[in-house]
Amino acid sequence: MDSTLVTRAPLRALTVRHIGPYPEIGAAFARLESAIDASGVLTSPAPLVALYHDNPETTPASALRSDAGILVDEKISVPSTLHDTTIAGGKYLHVRHLGSYEGLAGTWADLRAQGFEAHGVRRREGPAYEVYPNNPGNAATEALITDIYVPVE
């Protein structure tokens, strides 16, 4: 696992909330897609993002909070069915996962086990997030890219 420290600018996303096990966030992405399609606010594809607000090691799976979203610029108006979410900028621990989403849990575990210590950082407040530059609709499973970002200090 090749993790790095990066400084990220703030990002804006249109999101829908998911409560429950993180691997079940797909249902929220389906609701997001329906809301985006119905609103007509996007005229071109944009990267998807998932924000993870709770620690799955200390929060019951049924109470985990996450957001499925799509990255947008400031010009986009917010449909009433979506939330306008700002992802804070700052220092993040980053790792790129290549391949199936089924392998993401292992990448996250490796990052928690090795990344913080390797870089001499600790977790700071704020959601961790994944950015999906591509998705199963436009890339083969082995070509999927997931960029993981964890806020650190």
C-alpha cells in the first residue's frame, strides 16, 4: 500500500444521507442518481464521492452515517431533494485503490494499520471520503479507481 500525505482544497458535493452499514451505501447512490436525473442540474458527468462520518469499529453498523454524493462546482444550484455539502480542505492521508469495490475494506484496514504510523500523523475531526473518478458504468471492474482520503493532523 502506497499512502501519501496530500493537501486538498475544499470540495462541494450534492449528497443524500445513508444510515446503516457502509457497504450498503449503494442504495443512497441510486437515490442520488434519481434526484440528479430528475433535477436536470448536471449537463456532464462528474466524479462521485462517498463521505463516512463514523468509526465502524466504535459505532454500531445500524447507526453508521454516510453520504453518497457527486462533486459539483459553485455554479450548480441545489435541488430540494439533495443536500449542499462542503468537504473541508486541509491535510489528508491518501491511498488509491484499484479494482473491485469488494476489496475496499482491505485497503481501508491496511491504511488504518500502516498509514498513520508511517507518516507520523493522527486522525483529525471530519469525515473520511472516497472519490470515484470512474464507476462500473464506464469502466471494467479491474480498472475501477477509488481514491481514499482521511483527514489528519
